Amino acid sequence: MSENLHLVSDLALIFISAGIITLIFKALKQPLILGYIVAGFLIGPNFVLFPNITEPESVEQWSEIGIIFLLFALGLEFSFKKLIKVGSSALITAGTIFAGMFVTGFALGSLMGWSNIECIFLGGMLSMSSTTIIIKAFDDLGLKGKPFTGVVFGTLVVEDLLAVVLMVLLSTMAVSRSFAGGEMLMALAKLLFFLILWFVVGMFLIPTLLKKGRQIMNREMTVILSTGLCFGMVILANLAGFSSALGAFVMGSLLAETLDGERILDNIQSIKDLFGAVFFVSVGMMVDPAIIVQYWKPVLALILAVVICIPFFASLGILFAGKGLHCALRGGLSMAQIGEFAFIIAGLGRSLGVMADHVYPMVVAVSVITTFTTPYFIKLAEPLYGFISRRIPPKFAKLLAPAPAAIPSDSRKSEWRQMLLSYWIRIIVYTVLLVAIVTTSNIYLQPFVSGHVDNATWCSIICAACTLCAMSPFLYGIVTSSKSHRERYHKIWLDSSTGGRWPMVALTVLRLFIAVTFVMAVIFHYFKLSLVLLILIAVIMLLVMVGVRRHGKYGNFLESRFMENLNQKEEHERNVSPISTSIAGKLSGQDIGTTNVTVSPNSKFAGKQLLYLPFRRDFGINVIKIIRGSKIINIPSAYEFIYPADTLVAVGTKSQIAEFQKAMEEDSRTPIPAGETVEVDLESFEITPNSMLCGKSLSMVDMRNSGCMMIGLTRGSESYMNPSPDMVVEEGDIVWIVGDKASREMFK
């Protein structure tokens, strides 16, 4: 075979084997990821009964692309705002799991005689549950709407972000081959710097680009542009010293904040599935049964650590969050597995040369076995809760009960905290932008100007002037406040009970100090201080202040455009569903919420008025809105009809909503009653004197009510298609009639 066709033959083998094996796994109701891994094992170098891959290096490159698309899709489902919305419960639970499993993994690795760096990587691998497997298990078991799943999904969101950060830190640690606190802090600071920079710049540019091209972009253009942006961010991440996975994740998170995020995710889903299959097949190729048999004791120890320790720490975290024992057990036992991030972290350690070759197949074996056990652990939660609740003392049971809803804090102190937080965010964001401008000037602008201007003084003047001009709108932003901030500042200043006057003064001084420091840093970098230059500094400072004032409007434009892009998705959601959004915000923490259900074309409720529907009587819910295409009916009256494809927004308790959703899902699956099958056919015949039609017009006969229709009439050499109702049928005419046989016989 030609060398150029080796990759084609490998891909053919990958996709054919993956397709066949996943069909079998689908029939057995097992996760498709396991099918991919098994397919990879069968065509890998450790199984000889089937054809094997000829160019593993090429497949490895394709699997890297698979990781990029997996992380890109994960970012599209993630979004930075989602992290803020998941609440403290998810943060506490994820933090508890991470801390507990990291220590557990490190301890297990040490007991097995692994090196410190291998123990650290093992701790990272064991601390990440599988988002894909848990979502699939919840779908299969019909648990997605249960209260505890919200905590689990929020925890998975935080774990995904922790995994991305952990990959960056582990890469830094692997390069240094030791745990250096200073290097780790620098790596973390560098990561935060670039995340803020990419988020701010990306959120300003990308939604604007998509908005300009939204009217002319079709599916093909959307796929090409989004994929290009993904790989562009991958390149930027690599240039900054980060992994490709981080760049893909960041770009996905940026696009998730736009109005086009869901459409992009839908469009690239097939590409993600394609390359993701290659990645998971490549994981299966690494499985070596001989190594697993050789290291069966460490594999068993890791399996026990996952299925015992993860549920324990997850349940403990949910209890710490005040969700109660029932929620803690159901949430904790659903997370008893490791998944795709364990593969990625193990692959990272293997590629960096800090992990032994036998670790990868061990991790894959642990993941496969714990994936199989996940549904059984989820089903175990209810009987385990019943067993524990019947045996614990009443006093202890009160401690494990759900915490009461939090009492709202003093609005004045809350406003002061929000003001303080907004000021710090403003300072951090503008400081990052100013550092980026200064760094860009030093790395790119100064060499460029030096290559075109021979005079060193003029070169310094040009560089300093350009840098300060670029910085001026952001200097303006850091020393001033928006109108809403100024109003809040004035209100807090007049209210002495908040104790916020002196902190506000300190923040104002700090902002001025940061602005002056940046200006002086630029001047000191490009000029040597002397008596003459002191005058020049004063002049430049004056010019900068003038420039700052003149660029104030431009700075306000940049800030307003950024905030508009940042909030456009939420604004769109508020416009589409203003009532449900406001209720969700007001009733957070209460046992009440909203749900959206779509009326099926087969629904027995369709075509009826709300007055005669049993929604409130049988389920206790109220329909507060009907969405009908682009029309929104808020607080519909009792006489409002509902129609197929209507979206009903209902409000009720969590249990009422669950029952209502279940009833509507069952109603949507109700088949249309099968009536008697009547065959309709076309027949032509000649009109006789005894025919019912002879001498009568079509309007007099009214054939439609009899279940027939005349579509043609031939009279001599003339033909009339779809004759008019006034045409009189005569003897000898040839008529063409559509209808069932019994109805046609009536008119012969």
C-alpha cells in the first residue's frame, strides 16, 4: 500500500471498529465511551486477533485534535458566568472532593513506591469525576430533574475548571521536576493574568464580530469561523506557554457568552464526536492486559479509593454546604468514577516523561470499571439513606437535616460589599490591560521603531508617546468611575453607618497611584533621568492628563461596548422569558421554581382552554406564560387555548414540577389513536343517464361532504382540470374522481 494511504487505512480501521463496537454497547445500554476504549484495545498493539494500526504517531496527532475539540465543546457548555451562578454549594463540594482525593491519591502513590511527581499527578487524576458518564447515567435513570442533580452538575462545572487549572500547574511542576512554591505561584499568577486578558479582549472583539456577520453566516461559515477561532486561541495559548487544551477551553467559554454559543455547539457537535472518537480509541490502544494483571493490586487499590473515597468526600462536601443527608448521599454516590480528564492528565504526564508507561493502562482500567459500577451506586443511594436514617439518633439527625434558607443581609452593607467588589474588579481588569500594553510595547513596538528610526532619542520619544496614547483610555478607566458607581459612591459616603468612607478614600488613592506608576514606568523605561528630562516628564505628564480627558469618551465607549457584549445573552433571555427569569432570581433558595414544557402535536391537552385543563387540580402548578412562536402571552387567562408547539412556563414546588414534567412527557409519547384505514384512489368513468351527477352542477352535488373530489372532466376533445363549481355535468362526460371506493360508487 502507498505510504500516503496508511493514515487512511488506519482511520478506516478506527471508525469501522468504533462504529461496530459502539452499536453493540448501545444495544447493551452501556456508555459509548467504553465502546470506543474497547474498540481501541481490539485494534491496538496489545491484541493480535484483529488488524492493528500501522502509524500510531499519526493517530496520536489526531487524538490531540480530539482533545482540542473536547475541551472546546466543554467550554461552550461551561461559560465563566456559569461558575458564578453555581453557588457556594458546588464550590464547597468540589473543594472538599479535590482536597480529599488529592491527599488520598498522593498517599496511595507513596505507598506504592511512586515518585513525588507521579503521586501528584495521581492525586489530580483521582479528583475528577466524569461529567459525560454522570449525565448519561442521570438520563438513563430519569433523574435529571431531581433536586440533588443541581448540586452535582454545579460541582462538575467547578471540577472542570479545576482540571484545566491543574493541567497548567502540573505542566509547570513536571518541567521543574520538583514542587517549587515560588514557581507555582508565578505560574498561577501568569495563568490568571492571561485568563483575564483573553476574557476582556475576547469579550470585546468576538461578540462584535459575530454580530456583524450574523445575518450572512450560514452553518458552513459558522463552523469554519468558530473552528478558526478555536485553533487561533490554541496558538496563542502555546505562545504564552500553556497547553492546547487550555486555549480551546478558553475560546469555548468566550463563545458560550455570545448569542451564537448554542448554535456553534450544535454545529461543531459532529466534528467533536468524530475527533473525540479518535481520542478515546487511542486511549483504548494504550490498554495492556499484561500490565493490568501484573499490577492488579495497585489497580484494585485505586478502584476501591475511587468508589469509596469520592462518594465519602462528595457527601461530606454536600453536608458542609447544608444540603442534608439525603441530598448528600444521592449526590455523593453518583460521582463514584473517574473519566475523560483522568485520561487527559495521564496522557499529559506520559508526554512530559514524568510518569511510567504502566500508569496509563492502569488509569484506563480504573475508569472503565468504575464507569460500569456508576448506575448501581446511584441506585444504592436510596436504600443506604433509609438504612442510615433509621439508625442514627434524633439529635444527630437534626445536624444532618438541610440548613434553613439564609436570611437576607442588611441591604446597606450588601451594597457596600458590591461596591467594593466592583472597584477591585475594575482595578484588576484595567491593571491587566495596562500591563499587556506595556509588555507589547517592549516586545514588539520598540524593536520595530528601532529598526526604522536611527536616532535613539527620537526612537524613545515615539515609543513612549505611542505607548502612553494606547494606555490613555485605560488610565482614564482606572482613575474614574461610571455614573452608577459615582451615585453609589455618593450614597455610601453620606451613610456613615456602613463605615465605608475611609476604605473608599484608600481605593481612590490606590487607583491614582496605579495610574501614575504606569505612566512613570513607561517614562523611566525609555528615558534616563536628568535635570532636563525632569521638565520633559512634567510636560509628558501634562499631555497624558489632557489625552486622558480627551480619550475619556473613547474609554467610556470601550467599557460600554464590553458590558453590552458581556450581558447580551442574559438580556436576550430576559426579553424572551422575562417572568421566569425574574422569578428564578427572586425565589432562589426556596422550594419553588419554574419549568418550560412544550405541548406535543399528539397531546390530549392541545386545543383546550386552560379553564378545562387539570394542571392546577392534579399537579398544583400554575401556567404563568405561554410562548407561541414569537408571541408571548404573560399571565394567560383561564379562557386561553393552548396549541401544539406552545411552550408553557409553569411555576410550582420542585415535586409538583417533577410530576407535571413527567405527565407532559408521557402525554407527548401518547400515539394518535389508530382509526379504520380508508384507501383513497383516483378513478375515471363515463357519466350515464342514471348517474347522480348527470345534469347537475358540482355545487349542487357537494361531493366533498361525501368524501370525494372531482379533479378533471373531459367533454369531447375539451378537457377541464379542476372544473368550477358552476359547471354542469352532462351525459357522456368522462370524469376523474378522487375518494374512497364506497364514495366513488355513489356517483357512477
